Amino acid sequence: MNTPSNYLQRLRYSMLGGALLALLVAPSAQAAPAHPSLHVQAQSWVEVEPDKATLSARLWENTPAVSNLEDTDKDALSAAREQLENRASELIKAMEDIGIEQRAINAGSLNVYPEHVAGPRNDDGERETLTRTRLERPFSVELTNIDQLGEVFDAMISAGVNTLDGVQFDLQDRDAATDEALTKALEKARHKADLMASTLGVSIGQVQRIEETQSPIFQPRMMAVRAESDAMSSGSASDYRPGTIRIDAEVNVEWALKGQDAQDHPGSVEEEQEQQ
């Protein structure tokens, strides 16, 4: 008669036998020859001259500084705003006069914020802190002709911008540049694979896997040209060069190998990442 204890004992023996069988079969499965393959990592890049530039500048007007105990005169605020708007109109007109299209000129919204400045010394030799209000408008001009950079720069100076914050160089067609970088990385991977295979006496078969390990990275180039209007008058935008924008790409490609040597020596050939 089978008791529950006998049944459990047979179940334990059965599970133990299955585990031992799995251990005996596992080494034979692991010993199966792998399909011969070749792995290549390749990185490449392109350097492209920018064909687009955005200049950023600011205009501002300040109200007269007053004691912290006083409120800013509303008439002073109105006068400062009127003066700022007149200067903004003059700047836009100066841009249009040199051929910049209206849609390429971005006049930002009005910003108003208080500023604290040091006042004259009192009888005790201490300086009183005064408060004034700054009214400011940012401007940006987008150029699709880099040759206009100097002309726009000079026109901004003539229009009396308070500060030029910088120039950002960019590309009108980013996709074409990133595609070129990726294509060069793939071509380099193929060249390295051909070289390795011919050196080892094997032939490359079909592509087994393609991985983009680093997508083409595009970063607009920023040129810091921040300067106050007095200092800007001593220079010219022709003194600045946009240089080039570098775009990197990286790939990992695996090919199947064929040939006598590949059949006699199954496995894979690994190639460490090499940067050109």
C-alpha cells in the first residue's frame, strides 16, 4: 500500500534524477560550434562649414535712479519705454535697409525689472543704495548667407545696441550632414572588415547585425561675442570666422564568415573600437 510518505519520496527521487540529467546534457549543448562571424566597430565624422548664423543682441533703457523709499515715476517709465520702442524701430529699419527680410528679424517681448545701483556718498561717507527700472528688448537676426555677418554686425553697432550676446552658427540641412557622418562610419566598418578577413584568409558573408552605437551628434557652434556697445565699435565681424561643425557617428557591424579557414576554426573574430 502506497502511503503519502512513499509517494513524496518517489517524487523527490524523480526530481533529483531530472536535475542530474540536465547537468549531463548542458555541457554537450554548450560545446556546439558557434557560427563563425566577424565583429567590427567603427567611428567616423564629418566637419562641415556652417551656412547659417543667428546673431543675438539687446536694447535697453533705464529710468533715473531713485531712493528705495521712493516709487519710480510713471512718467519716467513711459519716457523710457517710448525711447526704447523708437530705438527698436530704428534697429529693425537698419536691418531691412541692408536687405534682411522681415521674417528673419525676431524682436522679443519687453522685459521690465528693477536694478539696484550705488548712489552718492552721504556725510558719513556711506553710499545709499538706489533703485532704477530697466526696460529691455532682445533681438535676434537669422542669416542664411554667412557673408552678411559683417554687414549686420556693423549695422547693429550703428543702431546703438547695448550689447551683442553672441553668434550661433548652424546648418540649414542638418539631415544631409548627419547622413554623411553615418555613411562614412559604415564605409569604414566595411573597409576594416575586408582588411581583417583577407589577412586571416577568410571571406565575408552576409551582414548578421548592424547597430548604431552612437547616433550622429549635432551641436550648433556658439561664438561668444558678448561686448558692450563702446567696445564693439573698435572691431568688426569680419574679424570672426565660423570655423567648422563636427558631427560624429559610430556603428557596430557583424558579418558571417565563409571559407576554408572559417570552417576549420569556428568562432568569431572581435575587433576593438578604433578611432580614425
